[in-house]
Amino acid sequence: MKTTIEISDALLVRAKKYARRTGKPLRLIIEEGLQIALEREPRQSRYTLPDRSVGRPEGPNPLETMSWQDLRDEIYGR
């Protein structure tokens, strides 16, 4: 994708010299710089649902013995 950016003259001169010295195109130098800058940014971790399990994993499910009325009261905190 093509785009226009404004950078300081001194930085552009340094970047062009670096590109000539390394034999890389200026576009690649800019892309590498952006990659480095973006990798420094801390990544946000994905949201993890809190564990709302009922009972013990190896034990019986305590909700199976409840009536619909009792389950509704449990859900809505009555």
C-alpha cells in the first residue's frame, strides 16, 4: 500500500545512508522500523472468563438434584 509520511530531514538522510550502506531499499528500512516499534508495544491478553464452576470436577453435580424453581432462585439470588 502506498502512503505519504512526514519525517525530519535529518532522519531521512540517515535512513537513506543506512539503506545504501546495507543495500536495502528505503521502504524495507521503514517497514523494519515500524515492526520494531510495534513489537515493543505490550500485547493485550485475551479476556478469560472467570471460573464459575459448581462443585468439584470429580464429584457429582449439585445442580442436578435441584428443581427448576430452586435453580431459578440460585441464578437470580433469591
